[in-house]
Amino acid sequence: MNPSAPSGAGAALAGRERRPICELPDELVSQIAAGEVIERPASVVRELLDNALDAGARQVTVRLMAGGVRLISVEDDGIGIAREEMALALRRHATSKITSLQDLEAVQTMGFRGEALAAVASVSETSLLSRTADAAHAWALDARSGELRAAARAVGTTVQVKELFFSTPARRKFLKSDATELAHCVEAVRRHALVRPQTGFEIWHDGRLIEQWRATTESDQRIADVLGEDFITHSVPVDHPLPDTAHPAGARVPLRVTGRVGTPEAARSRADHQYAYVNGRHVRDRVLMHAARSAYDDVLHGQRQPAYVLMIGIDPARVDVNVHPTKIEVRFRESQDVHQAVRRAIESALAAPRLGQASASAATVAPAQDAVAVTRAGAAPWLAPTPSQASLGLQVRDLQTLWNPSSAPAAAQPPAPVGPAGGTSGAHALPAGDWPLGRAIAQLQGIYILAENAQGLVVVDMHAAHERIVYERLKQQLGQAAIASQPLLIPATFAATPEEVATTEAHADTLAQLGLEITAFSQRTLAVRSVPISLAQGDAVELARSVLAELAQHEASDVIARAHNALLSTMACHGAVRANRQLTLQEMDALLRQMEDTERSDQCNHGRPTWRQISLRELDALFWRGR
Ligand code: ADP
Ligand code: MG
């Protein structure tokens, strides 16, 4: 900005010249409102789709030209608008969806502010064409001229929006290329289509049909159509009702979480496949996004972004949808409870081992309900705990190894010394082909276990798999108990900031639970006196500093849980069977059976896969068999 050339308003203020207060003209008010609601063509698409769906549309056609800048037209077969209300539909704060504050608090429709059409019309050339069921013909209304004339159309409504931002060139300059605007428009339709499987959608661009999603009663079918079969293959269903009765104290919100969550294999580098809905409304809500990401803490490391489609059903009175002009954000009354419920729902969906299920034909869409029944009810034989599993000597011996990593020879224990019971009972009651991971047939290069199952060949990374087994077992056995610590021969002192000293004093108990003893040596110096046994070889000062930094930022209980898991993960890695260990077939079989019985066993603690299926079909293809 050039300070020597002040703008008009700046000059007025600088000169303290008083201007009279006056009410803004209607059109300008709408244009200002449009600034909040209508950012780009995709915003118009979203508003018009909301209206079409609120009108009960079963089929919606979106036509675009030049990325939606030249034209956006949305046709529906909903209830239509009566002739005498058409002009009203374009007025600000005119709506058929609420009439009182009570209505607002229980609102079930997408719209309720009565602002969208007015805002759109103020920044474009808008026209309405609509017909109700009892009308002899349709009516067309031109927003600018106000002209209303008879027209032809079946029952339903078409809203046409031409030359968006033609009257506000400043706004128009912010638009990106047609291709980019088109992509945003398609994304807007996708967001609606994912939760409305029973409505068919078509998108046309410059006269070409570019997307078509047929109406279906199957939610999974729509998800497959919109996000691709791949997402179905690499995702698991979530269905998590939390009935009131489960929480007698009434402390929890009755909440239902449904949808599909991607397995770690479906993770992406961008957060572009994360869809969350509250009562059918697409939202980008911090509570939900955080809950979802934290559910993946244990299986997805680093910067990878999970993919998911989550539908939250909640009593409308417990969520405020009127906190954002485009309603993309909401406010939950009990956001902690919602966070916890969503996190748990995803965690438990991800925890069930997907052996066998994942190897099933990738191209078929599994009915969501069946998959849930199998993994939940324990009907699958591999989920039922077998006596032989419990009596395996693994746990105790591994634990000792882990807590005492310096006893080197013990670290090379076989993963599963199979006792007499292990080889005979439970584990081998089924024919080998029926075990999801099959029967071990060989070990390859001291790294991989090869096994044979009904589908073909299974290849297991034995270290990765064993690491997960040990880790899950440690988590179960140690729970939230304090981590064993070991005093340092010479306390490690370091120059600390005042915050670090304060955190040390405030969180002494937490630190003790983490196996850390830190005391203030002076105002400016901290001394680390004990560290977790398993980390005794590491840099005590660095460890103390990072834990203190975490404690200063996060809830103590969170830090404990996460530190616990991180520590256990380190320990599990030390404790898991190393490469180049020769295993007997029995030992390999025992490892496979443990995998089948372990939550999250499809990935190691670092998020890498632990096993892969190579189907007979793939093998046949390699050798051109059956051609
Ligand atoms: P809101 O959706 O918040 O009510 P809008 O400005 O989007 O406000 O729409 C105003 C009114 O116009 C709606 O309340 C509805 O009665 C009517 N309307 C808009 N679009 C449609 C449509 N596609 N089908 C039927 N009625 C519609
Ligand atoms: Mg609306």
C-alpha cells in the first residue's frame, strides 16, 4: 500500500469526518452475505444440492459450464415451489424449513437460514423453474427482472445460475482455472452423494456426462461407486451403536457411528478421503477429525492420512449446526463423549484381524452387516481363544526377555515354543486349508514364512508379525501400570528452562508412572535419576526433555497412554524374533495361529504390513496357466 495515497475510507477516518448512518440496500446486504457463503462455484453447487435434497429429490442432475463459472444448473424431482412462493424463495431470510427457535434446535433439513438463494442471486444471473404436484404447468422466474411466466417442466425444480460473480469482478479474480473449479464442484456433489445412496446423481460438464451415481439401497455400493472399489477392499465397516442403556448413569450421549474406515493400506499422503457427516450433513469438524486420526495412532505412523467415511447419528438437540455460515462446522454439547465414542468405534473396527477377509476377492462389495457379524460375534473360529494359545510359554519368557534386554541369548528365543498341547489341541483341529493364514510350509531367507491356505500362498514377514504380537500382548498385560524403572549410577543433570522445572514439579506422579525420576538440582538444573529399564541405554537427558515438552502441551493421561505405547513398541521391537533365525515348521505354525488371534496383526507397530496373500489365480497368471 502506498501511504501517500490514502483510500477514501482511510481519508474519512483520518479526517474524522462524520458520515450519517444509513441502512444498507437489500441487494448489498445479500452481496455481503454472499461473501461468507459463496466463495466459488462449488459453494453454489453445495447450496443448490442441499435444497434439492431437502425437497426430497430422488434424482439430481448438475450441469456445469466452464467449471461452473459460466453456468451451474441443478435439476431435481422434488416437491417443487408453488407459483406464489417463487419470488419469496429468492428473498433473504425467507424459508419453509423453520418457523421458530424450537424448530431450529431440532432442525433436520440441510438448510434453515433462508439466505442461500438470495445470496446466489445477488452475485449471478439466477432463474428458477419449478412445478409442484398440483400445478397444471411449471413457472419460470427471472431473479433480476422479476418476470414470472408459464413454462414446461415435470414436477420438481431447476435452479440456473449464470455468470457467477459477474457483478463483483474482484471476487471473480480469485477463481482458479476451470479445471480446478470443476474439481471442487465434483467434490461438492461427492460429499452429498456419499450419504444419499437412495438419490441418483449425474454431473455434466460442457455437455459431457462426467459422473453418474445410480440410486441404490446399499450404502457400501454408493461408497464403492464414489470412492472406488479399492476403498471398499481396503476398508472395514464401522457400526457402533451406543444405546442409552449401556451407560446407566446417562453420562454418555446416545450416538451411532456407521460407515467405513480405511485400513492402513488405504492411507494417503493427503487428507482428501476423509468424509464425516453429522445427521447426514457433511462437516469438517475438529473434534471428529482428531478423534479419527487418534484412532489410527497405533496402526498408522508418520504423516500418512487415513481414509474414511463416517456417519454420526446424534440427537439434533445435542449438536448446534448454527455456528458457521456454511454449516461446515458444528458444535457438540458433549464433545468429549463424542470424541471418545468415535475413536472407540474406529479403533474396534480396525482392531479385528482381517485375515481371510482381506484375501477374499477384491472386486466384490461385502455387505457391511455380515462383515460386522463375523468380526464381532467371534463366530469366526480364529477369533475364539483356544486353550493352546493361553498355555503357550511365549508370554512369560518374552516378557522376561523384554524387561531385561541385556540378557542377549534370551533375546533370540523362538517366538513360540510349542508345548505338547500347542501341537495337538485347538490349533490343528481345523484342516490346514481352513486357517486364514494356512499352514507353514517353509521359511525363506530367514525373513519370510511361506504358508499354504485355501486361496493359495501366504507370505509373512516374521519379525514384523511377531513384533505386533508381542506389542499387543504387552499392552494387554501391563495395562496402565507403572513402567519399571532403573536408577542411573550417575544422575544425568542438564540446564533446564523455568518451564521444564515447573513441569517436573507439577507432574512428579506422572513421571513416576512413566518410569522417570527427575528432580530439581537447582532453580536452573534438573537431574534425571531413573529411567525406564528398557531405555537405560539411551540418552536420558533427551528422553527427559521430550517427555517434559509433551507434558507441558498435552493432558497427562494422554502422554502416559502414548508414552506407554511408544515404550512398549520399542520393547516389542527388541523382543521380537530377529531375522535369520531358523524356525521349525511347528514354531512357524504357532506364530501364524497367534497372528490370527491378535488384534491389529495385519500391520506391525510401524504400520508396515505383516503378511500378504498371493492367490492361486495370481500364481497361475505368472505361469500362463489356464489360458
Ligand atoms: P433455506 O434452504 O435455508 O430455506 P434457501 O435460500 O436455500 O434457504 O431456499 C429458500 C426456500 O426456497 C427454501 O426454504 C425452499 O422452500 C425453497 N426452495 C429452494 N430450492 C428448492 C428446491 N430445489 N425445491 C423445492 N423448494 C426449494
Ligand atoms: Mg438452502
